[in-house]
Amino acid sequence: MLALITGSTSGLGEEYARQLAAEGYDLLLAARRTELLEQQKAELEKRHGVSVEVLSIDLADPAQLEVLEQRITQLDELEFLINNAGFGFENKFPDTDIDLECQMVQVHAIAPLRLTYAALGPMIRRKKGYIINVASVAAYLHGPACAQYMATKAYLLSFSKCLRCDVREFGIEVQALCPGFVRTGFHSTALIDEEKFRKIPGILWLNKKRVVRDSLKNIRKKRRRTVFIPSMRYKFLLAVLTCPIFSWITEMIYRKRANM
């Protein structure tokens, strides 16, 4: 049994690696930071006795992405593909870095698409596989300074729903994981104003161990849904935030601020 995880050195990717290694899965871990990958490999092999292969790859680079695609086609025991790699940044149009915007499309949308296509070969041959695309509740929303982030997460959500319709006949299950705020370190990068996120109420923060545990449990259920929102509080919030009246009020607020 083998699991491939992108963005494995931090956040949810790191937690997926730990939990799947604890289950006895060998791992192929892909991330940008070579030193952290080597540390992760040593820790997981020592603690769980599994085999861990690491690839230092920047998914924003099409040439490096192709290297990972080619490696996937050789993984006859591939059972899990977890498209977790991602990033965020302050990107209010028109004052934005258009190259960084395009990199986000590459990492959040193009890379999962191409890696999924590559993974389907081994999975179909085995007649078994699990594909988890880490999206977000942001996929359902809209707002300022996050256009590309929300758009690419919405793509992952829609792609996962449609993909499952295509591949279920081959014994492959697909999940779009849509968490809210998770304490992972994602919001502590140089590209994000961390102060904004410190003001978010504690009740809205989720525990990454529980998110990953519930995600893995859900995708293995006999009766499962493609979209998995790992918290009742966020299911309730989305029901409120996406209702037509609330959406109209939000739109009026944005328009008023734009005219100030």
C-alpha cells in the first residue's frame, strides 16, 4: 500500500503522512523544502517502520510537475493520492502580483488535475484508489482580496464532484475536503498578514489531527459524500452564508465600501 501526498512537510499534508504511516502505508512525499522532507522521512521511517520516498518539487514549475507525474505512473501499489499543496497571499485586484496569481492556478488547479490523471492508471489497474483534494469552505464563498484563492478552491470542489462520477466504476473514491480555519501554520507565512487571523474567534479553528482522521474515515465509508466538511459549525455557517438573502446583504456591504 502506498500513499502520495503533496505539500507534506506542514499542515494537513504533514498530518496525513503521520496518520497513513501509522496505518502501515509506505509514502511518497512531495514538497519544496528538501531539508524538511529528509527530516520527515527519517522520523516516519523510524517511528512506523515504513518506506518513505521524498521528492523535492515545486508544483508551480511545469517541468518539475512532469517529473512527479512520470514517477506516479511507476507506482503500481498506489492507493492514496492526496492533493494538499497550496498557499495563500494578499491579492486584492488590481494591486496584485499577476505572476503569483498564475502560480496559484498552477499549484491549486493544474497540478491536482495532472497528478490525478497520472494516478488513475495505477489505481484502475488495482481496481482500488482514494483521491483527496484539499479544498476549503472558501470554495462556496466570495469576498475581497482572495479572488484566485476562492476560485481555485471552487475548481477543486467542482472537479472532485465530476471526477467521482467518472471513476466510481473502477473502484476509485474521490473526496473534496472542505475545512474552515485549521491550526496548521498556513496563516503564518510571509505572504499573509497573520494579525488578521489572530482576531478570528477560537470556536472557528479546527484541530488538524481530527480533520485528517475524519477525512480518512469518511472516504472509506460505504455511504459517503464526495464533499466532506469536517465540522457541524461550518456546515451551519455555510448554510447561512450561502443563502440568497445573506449573499445579497454581503454584496451591498462590498458595494458600499467600494464607493466610500
